Amino acid sequence: MESRLIIDGAVGARVNLALEEALLRENRALILRLWGNERSVIIGRAQLASFETDVDRCEREGIPIVRRLTAGGAVYNGPGNINWSLFVGSGFAAGSIRYRWSVREVFRMAAGVVVRAAASCGVKSLLDEPNRSLSADGKVSGMAAYLSREGLLCHGTLLLDADLEEAAVLTKPADVHLERRYTRSRAMKVANTGIESDAFIASMRSAVEEETGEEIEPGQPTDLEHRSTELLLPKYNDPLWNVGDPFVWRSA
């Protein structure tokens, strides 16, 4: 299967996250996905939503809270940011883009592409290990990853011209101690890059093509990937998955 560039591919936070898991399951090559999302709060796989975002406000304002497959902290999605996703099949290797069985190495690989793409758009940033990209003004992108024997997913959000006040309010963690098995978000100064969405898409495509030495053909999810998304969607529509206890959901 050829490498693909997928721009968007789904509509709505729940479908977007279901598609992320479907692409991870079905991909055996390389996919670069660049996508927008509705105003939403995306929490990490092992988080308790009630301690990582303002659940009441989200309910009042119709802001979806969706749990993703990958670990890490809560992030704000909406107008003014763009999500990027790298899917690498276990048999894929071209330049620095290759399957790796180390989360830190995956973060370094992905950050190299994102940092290069931002630099092409006039924004200097660097990797703050393990999984944050910083500009001189603050955090501009975070990353999360999932590794399986079939392939890996590393994805993140780049702030372009987002509502930073709302992002901070909706991802402010409660000052409460929880069991160590629950991942906690970290309050951190964030900053917009001012990059135009189309410019970043073009720069990410160029950065990946330079790393792999191959052209990435624009495409859309396959029929198989769409079917897989539909099969996964009940999970991403399930309130217990999204705002319940993730460890209870796993055992259900």
C-alpha cells in the first residue's frame, strides 16, 4: 500500500477519534493525516474527565468530551488549531520515518517533522522531552502515541490562532491527588504560532517527503477503514468510555 496524505477524513470529535483508531488498526504503510476538529476536549486514555476539565461547562455549552486511544493529558480542540497524525506500519522504514518500539524514539521522530514544518512557516520551536514542542512564547504542540505489533500512531495538536483563554480553562486539572494509575494533566503556558493552516499542511507534507524520500499521494480513508470506523464508533459515543472510569470500562 502506498503512503497517503489524508486531510480531515471525518466530521465531529467522536468520529474523528474513531477514525484515528481505525487507521491505526488497518494501516500497514505510512499515513500522514492533518485534520481539524470541532470545539471539544480530548482526554487521555487513562484520565478521569471530571478531574481534567470542566464537565458541567462542557455539558452546558455542548462541548464534547472524548477519550482518545493514546495516553497523556487533556487537550483543547477547536477553531485555531490543527491536529496532525503519523501512522507507521510495522514493516515501514524510509529515512527517519520508521516503525519503532520505543515511545521516546517515536516522539523524537514525530517532533523532528513538526519542528521542521513549523520552521518552514517561520516559527522556531524545539522538542521539550518527552512530548512537547515549545516556541519562545510557550507550548505550541503536545504529542501522544500508541504502539502495537502491527504499527504505531503518534498524533498531536498545533496551536495556530486558538482561543488560549478557553483552552486553558477547559484543560485546567483539579488540584486533587488521585491514584497513580490515572494520568494527570499538567498546567503549562501555551502559545499560538500564527501559522496559517494551509501553510502548515503543505510544510508537513514536504517535511515527511524529505524524510522518506518518497512522494505522499493525497487520498481518503479506504472502504475497510470506513467500516472499521463505524464498528468503533459505538465506543466513542459511549459516555462510560468518554467520561467514566477507564479502568471500569476496560473490565466491563
